[in-house]
Amino acid sequence: MPHSEPLIDRMIKEAVQYLLDARTQALTVAALSQRTGVDLAVLHTLFADDHALSEAVGNYVAIQLTDAMSRAVAAAPSGDNRAALIALGAAHVAWARKNRELYGVVSARLLMTDGGSWAFHRYDSSFVPLVRQFLGETHGQTTRRAAMARSFIFGITALALEERLDVWLRPDSSIDHEMMATISDFVDMLLSWVPRQT
């Protein structure tokens, strides 16, 4: 790691790697100190306790993913809800493919303390109103389409990371093209679907 990188950033990255290497949900300041050789007292100036460390790691991952998705939406044509939804989905998959280890902390549920889980809960919650808006829903008139969209994106991301897209998508095109086309088709289905009144 570059020495110019702030210590807190280096320690968060080490904590992420520790979670992946140990395949554990127990993230502690003491374990991080032992792994990195950084004095425990020094680490406690960065992370007051284990909860604070987990919160910092969860925020680190969630903020990066959120930033990538927000930038993708901002780049979509203004007022084009379809393009915005496609951009959101594509950005999620692209970020996960580019940041497999960081995304692994989320997808493998390695960080399950209150701190980490709340970071990801806030990440999800921050996009729910936006997705509902792009789906044309208003407060009090919501459907299950937002949950369906989240489930689909989580699923296609998992297939991409596990390199199983070729099994499910059409074989007569590139994986990247087929994945984008599939995301676009799904968005079209969501936008045209009229849910049952229950």
C-alpha cells in the first residue's frame, strides 16, 4: 500500500481483506492490530471499538458503490426514467465486477454486525425512493416492482461474478452485450407491467 495513503484507509482495506481471508463475520480491532502490526492503542484512535470498525468498513463499501450508481444516474438523459433505471442496474453490476473483493463483503454477508449491516441497509434505503420515482410511483401508491428490481440486479450481479452468465444468456453475442440487453429488457418489463390490485 502506498505510504501516502491515510492510515485509516489502509486499515479499512486491511479489515476488508481480513474478512475475505478469514471468511468470518467477527471483525475486531484487536484482530486487525494483530494482522497489521499496528499498535492497538493507535488503532483505537481511529476506531473506538469493534462496532466503530465495522461501521467504518460498511460505510467504506457502501459509499463507493453508492457513488458509482449516483454518477451513472446523473449521466443518464434528464427526465428519461428508463435510461436512469438501466444506468442504475448497469452501474451496480459494473462496480461489483471491478471491485470483487469489496462487493464480496456485501454479497457473502461477511460483515453482519450492527455497524456493517446498518451501512448496507442505509445504502439500500437511499435508493428506494429514487427507484420508485423512476418507476412512476408516488407515496401511498407503491408496488412490489422496486423489490423485484433489487432482486433482479442482485441476481444478475451474482451470475456475472460467478461467471455463469454464459449458461443463462443467449450464446450468439458477447456477455457484456447480452447482460446490458437483459437489464434493458427487465426495465422495460417493469415499466410496462400493471400489477394486480390486492
